[in-house]
Amino acid sequence: MPEGLVINRTEGITTAMIRYRSLLEGDQIDRIGHELYTLVDEMDHQKVIVDFRQVNFLASAMIGTLVALHKKAEAIDGKVILVGLKPNLMKVFEITNLHKVLNFAETEEQAAKQFDPLQT
């Protein structure tokens, strides 16, 4: 099992819950990025939810990782939805206008509804 993520797959949707409270260290971000990229690149998971409920802080490098994950998912006709972001973290995505590029939902249930039900 990946150390920084708790992975759950239900009805074709993969949820990756980040277990860290802070994503500030480069090595840590690289590990999480590798684990997330593996879901899309090697396992072809097209419906991915990344759960940030436990995360209080994140570095700009993690934002870059999420943008890259978004592009990788789009390349295989997939979608990544970020859930559970605290208001201070969501504000960072709004300031950088990434809230217009990336996909967000408040809960896993709301995120699941954003996936096209015809693509399983």
C-alpha cells in the first residue's frame, strides 16, 4: 500500500486520500506525485478523486503535481477531482486561477456525480 495515500476503488472510481497534514517537503511531494501518477499512467484509472480533508498546508510544488496529474488524466480521457480542500487551500487555487482548470468538489459524493455515468 502506498505510504502517503489510502487508496479505495469503488464502482470504477478511485479515491486517493492523502494521509499527511502538510505537503511541504520535496521528497514527500515527489512520493505522493509518483503514487498518483501510477494510478493514471500505469493502472489507467480514469476516474480519480484526490481527498485533501486531512491536509492543512501544501507547497506550490504540490500544485504543480496536481496540474500534471490533471493533464495525464485528460490524456487517457479521464478526470481528476480534488475534494475536501480547506478554505485557505482553496483560496490558493482561486488566486492562481487554477479553480478554472482543475475540478473540485466539497465531498466524495459530489465528486462522484461529476463523472459521466456512461463512462465506467
